[in-house]
Amino acid sequence: MKALVLAGGFGTRLRPLSCTRPKMLFPVANQPLIDWTFRRLSEGGVDTAILAVNYMAEAIVRYLGPTKFDMGIIYSREERPLGTGGPIKRAGDLLKDEEIFLVLNGDVISDIDYRRIVEFHRERGGLATIALFRVPDPSRYGSVELDAKERIVRFVEKPEPGKAPSNLVNAGIYVLDRRVLDYIPSSRPASTEKEVFPKLAEERELFGFEARGLWVDIGIPEDYLIANQLLLSKTGAQMAEDAKIDKDARVLSPSAIGASVEIGADSVIGPHTSVSEHVRIGKGCRVENSIIFPGVSIGDHSSIRNAIIGENASVERWVKIESGSLIGDYAVIADSVTITQGVTICPSKRVEESILEPRQVM
């Protein structure tokens, strides 16, 4: 079976983080997001992945190459973004030998059983099956109403608070009959959520498969950190052989420490922290529940909690970075600066004064 993976773009609040890598190459528990997705597809019996790419396509191609986890990889390139439906239509010729195929959003992490959702789709006999997960707040997603036979009778994209038909939401994982291609317009951006699924629901051809287990849509920093927490808890502590950890430093499990990392005396790292390769952390630092991209430098006595630090950023001495903050690639946070909750620093910016309220620094 083939699977089409939609590379997609950055979530609005993650877009300022990186100027050098697409989101599907962001590290989660020190592995690129796309690796988690492709590994699960391979385990689920998928032999070929078609990857729809536009933004930073060359970086993705260089990383993945022609195969990954025993799956062949075919690249379907878009000259301009085509929404969620356009890439499916564009890849139609690459899917012509398939009666049904999987479609996944590339910024979702899940341990869904792909064999089971395909079996469910065949049993129901509809044109499309959507994987569904229950969430506390469905207003960020597509919410559905199911009948007694698990047919979706109503599909509402991003319902207003309190007006969702249920707490079951579109997980960004689908099984589609190739006839669904006829429902997607050609040569323009199209939305499966707004144009295709409501039509299929009207025609009683859309079913919902309620899945349980791990599912995170990495669209905002909070969810990115949650995904990192969950996968670290699942995989346990990881420590590269060449990491240099001072004897008076501590790494609290579960955390992941990458290759060529250096951690100074009296620093405490973790729990739930991913430190990528070639990171330097000084003495007396505290880094907790955070994601540190490659090449970052963190000066002595700095504190980072519940934050994301982009590639090759420099956090100098006695810096404090608070919950939900995001520091872009190559940014510099000067000595003794405090960054409070919910602050975003765009790539290559130098910050020399404390920022004490949520905002974006361009």
C-alpha cells in the first residue's frame, strides 16, 4: 500500500522558529518528526511513501533520500502551496495503481494502528475514512458527528467554542478510495476539510474511525513540547556515547542528550528535555521540559523552562527564559535578560533588554 504524506507548513506560532529547516525535520525526542511518522508507516505495512513538498523541499530530499525504514520514497513537488486537497489531486498519477491509499498530515505524531484503520475502511465500504481522536477543546480542529454505524453525518471545520458537534476531531489521518480524487478540483488550492469531506458526508460516503493512544498535532509550541514529553516517556532516557557531562552535573530522566553535547558542573538537565547535537551548556544551568536544537550555546547560570531554542542560538550568562517562549535560529539573548511566558524571538535577532509580556520580536 502507498501513503501520501502532506508536508504542510508551519503552524502560525511555530513559523518564526527556524530559517533553515522545515517543521517535519524538527527534532522530537532528538529524532526528526518525519522519522517517527515513516517508522510507524513501515511497521503498518506501507511499502511506498509519496511526500508532497514545497517549502524547503531540498532540505527534506537531502535528509530522506530515496528510501527510509525499508519504504521507497517518491517526491511530489508543488510550485506553490495547494492546501490540503491540492497535493492529493496532484499525486493522483502516482497513486493510479492503488484502489485505496493512506493520507497523513506531516505535522502529526500518532501511534495509530494503520492496518486496523485500513481494515475498518474496507469493512464500511465508503469512499473515505477519517481517523478521529477525542480532545477537550475541538475548536482548533474539524469536529464530527457520527451515527450508530460510525458514518460521519456532519463535519464542521474549526467550530466556534461550544458549537462543536462532538469532541471527536479529525486527526489528519485518512484512508481514501481513489474515486475521492474526482471530488477535488484541479489546478488550484483546495481544502479537503472545507470542500471535500462535507460533500462526502452529505452523500453518506464518509466514515469515522475512533482511535485511542498517542496523537499530537504539532501546530503550536505547547503541543510541540507535549509531543516531546510523550515520546521521551515512551522511549526513555537517551545519551550519546560522546556526550561530555561534568561529574557534578545531573541529567534527569527521561531526557535525550545528543552527540558532542557538553554540560558543565552543577547544571541540571531534564526531565522531559531534548538536547540536540553540538550543544554547549555552561555551569550552574537549569534546563527543564524544553527542546534545544543543534548548535545552541547556553551560558553559565542560565535557566530555561518549557521553552524551545532554535538552531545555533546563543543564550548568554544568567539568562532566564520562561514557559511557552520560542527563540529562533541564530538569535542571541544577552547576559542577564529575562524572557517571560509566551515570547517569540525571530531568527537572528539580538535581545539585550528583558521582555516581560508576551509578544513577538521581529
